[in-house]
Amino acid sequence: MATRRKPDDTTHQAPPRALPESATVVVAGGGPVGCACAALLARAGIDVAVLEASNSAGYDPRALAVAWSSRQTLADLGAWEGLPATPMHHVHVSEAGRPGSATLDASTAGLPALGYTVRYGDLAGALRAAVAASLYTGARVTGIDVPAAADAPAVVSVETADGPRRIEAQLLVVADGQGDWPGIRRHAREYPHQALLIDLRFEHATEGWAWERFTPEGPMAILPRLTPDGVSHTLVWSVPPQRAEALMALDDAALAGVIRAAVGPRLGRVLAIEARAVRRTTLAVARPRTGPRLAMIGNAAQTLHPIAGQGFNLGLRDAAALAARLADTPHGEIGSPAMLAAFERGRRSDQWGGVAYTDGLLRVASLGSGPVRLLRGLGLAALEVLPGARRALLARSVFGLHL
Ligand SMILES: Cc1cc2nc3c(=O)[nH]c(=O)nc-3n(C[C@H](O)[C@H](O)[C@H](O)COP(=O)(O)OP(=O)(O)OC[C@H]3O[C@@H](n4cnc5c(N)ncnc54)[C@H](O)[C@@H]3O)c2cc1C
């Protein structure tokens, strides 16, 4: 069977070194999830090559909430030490115009931190460094040919600055962030909200605190970032597209006023808007996430709305689960239908949990009036007094801090 991706017009610079002719596992995509998977495979002694289309990790405005459990995986890979990361010890959840609020504390969970804020670019750079010996940049995967013979390796097609190349592999792991592969059914729908990403400084910033706030226009998450000048924040606000456009058109002073009104008095005035960007938001799920000699992980397998901070954390668990399964699979069985079916089954409940949690949070957060809003307020009040409920929310907390 042959599958091909649509070519695109990305221009490449020369790859730094020649691609190998074969590898047990080829990973398409050297983003955080692809690199983490490859680093785990290399550590298990599996021969792996990561092919990354771009030549360098460019600037990306994302600040990711990284769960404690993800930190452990990153530390095991040697990608945590030296990574600029801001701890979150408390998450305050509140609703604009309502008295109910709740605070989630790391001490309740018996952890040093609920999670950490990390810049996407820093994380991607640290993971690329962790897998440097197996990483080939300027190499775009364009397709896979699977011979009819059950034990024959697949042939992966690659575009490089030096022309097309082919690599034999037992398994192609797709970690390209898009999952747009022929033969893979990807169910996708765009949300009627966009994500505003704003780097800003508040008057009363306190180290270790993150904020989740339900506003009439949509939910917002405010993540702390330690900088040489003190505590800064990245705000992610889910709003309808016309509102996102209108907010992006405001000057800094006017935008600061709107944010202050939405956030409420706890953080004080907005002292500076440092950067802003807007992103479309999508829910997409590959089902099944495997094909002949092919498995998808990370955003390729599921793309979630960023407000719940689940995407990277879930993708890292995909990477760890696939690496663990391959480490336990005899070499000749890597990429076999039985191995792929077991991986598919093993990831189903975590994948659907992430989708249901994120989508559910958005649905509840988008209901601006009536009984659901009342229940939301009561729920926050209950969380404040019921340790059991608080623990349950902590287990899959507002920023995807899957403990
Ligand atoms: C605004 C925003 C905020 C977010 N906040 C959080 C958060 O707080 N917590 C969280 O857990 N998640 C968050 N996410 C989600 C998180 O960013 C993603 O889940 C994560 O980046 C997925 O990583 P990935 O490696 O699967 O894909 P990507 O990061 O998209 O990387 C894919 C890589 O593949 C390369 N590539 C593409 N096509 C090819 C090809 N054909 N051949 C070779 N290489 C290719 C690309 O160049 C890229 O380097 C957020 C997302 C957004 C948009």
C-alpha cells in the first residue's frame, strides 16, 4: 500500500548530515512529542531516526503548562535540567461576577508543584538536544510504502535539500502535529472560539500562582513566568473570532483595561502588554491512530483546544506508552498489526479522557447564563470546602496537570 501526503511549498536548507538508509523506527516530526518518543526509544536501545522538516525551532508564543508527571519524564530524559520552568504551587479558579472560587494547592496533592510553565521553544530545544544523535533536520517525510510481504520493512519517502531520499523502517511514528495522512480518518471540527495569547505584567503578581477564570466571553488561563525582571504572565483567553479580532486591534492601554475588567481586582492593574498573538482552535482526533506500519502520537493523533493545557501532556504520555510497548516487543514484531492494535487499545481511554475533559470544560465554560452558570458557581464553592472533590479536580486539573 502506498500513501502520500500533499506536497507543500516549504523551502529547505541543506540537512546537516546524510540520512541513514534504514532505521528500526523513523519518527516524522521533531517537535516536543516526536523528540521525546525518539529519546525514550534510543534509551531503550532501539535504533531510531527523527526527521524534522524545519532546520531550527523558530520563535513560538506558546507557554505550556507542564504537569508534574511530564516533568518526571523530561527529567529522566535529561531534558529538564537547565530548562527555564516556572513552578505553579497554587491554581485559583473563579468566575467573573460570582462569589464562588476555589484554590488548588500542591500541598494537597503532596507534591512540590502542581506543574510548571515552560516556553514551547525552550522545551522543543531541550528535547532536540536530548535526541541530537538521531535527529535529522531539513528532512520532510512525504509518504510511506508498505510492501505486501508481512515481514518486509516499510519504505519512508523524504524530501531534503539534496533531493528525495528513502529510508527503510519497521515502523513510522507520525508526530508531525497535523496527522493529515491518507488512510487515516481524522475527525476534525473548528471551535467557534479563538485563543488570544497575551504576555503581560500585572501589578500584584505573586510567584507560584496560576489563575483560571470563567468570563462571560469565554474561559481564560493565566500562567506565571519567572523572568529576570520578576513574575510575568501568559494569558490564554478563549473568545469568539470577532471579539479576538477586536481585541487584537486595540492599543495596549485599551487592551489592558479590558483584561483588568475581565480578570477582576486580585492581580491589580496591567502594567505592560509585552506580546500578543491569536490562534484558531480545533478539536481533531485520528481514529484509528494506526495504519500499516504507522502509528500517530501527540497532536497528530489528537489536537485539543489549548485552554485546558492537555495537548503536550497527553502527547508525552502517547510517546512514553509507545516507547514502553516497543521496548517490550521482539525486534521482528515492531510495526506488526498485533503490536499496533495493542498500542491503539492501550491509548484509547487516556485519549478520550483528554478529549472529553477539554471539550466538556469548554462547553460548561461557554454557557453564560441560567442554571448551568449557577451550578458552576456552586461547584466552585463545593470544591473549596470538600477535600474529596478538590482532590478529584486536582487529579485532572484545570491546566491538564495530570498528576
Ligand atoms: C496556544 C496554545 C497553548 C497551548 N498550551 C498548552 C499547555 O498549556 N499544556 C499542554 O500540554 N499543551 C498545550 N498546547 C498544546 C501543545 O502545544 C501541543 O500539544 C504540542 O506542541 C504537540 O507537540 P507535537 O510534537 O505533537 O506537535 P508540534 O509541536 O506541532 O510539532 C510537530 C513537528 O513536526 C514537524 N513536521 C511537520 N510536518 C512534518 C513532516 N512531514 N516531516 C517532518 N517533520 C514535520 C514540524 O516542523 C514540528 O516541528 C498548547 C497549544 C497552543 C496552540
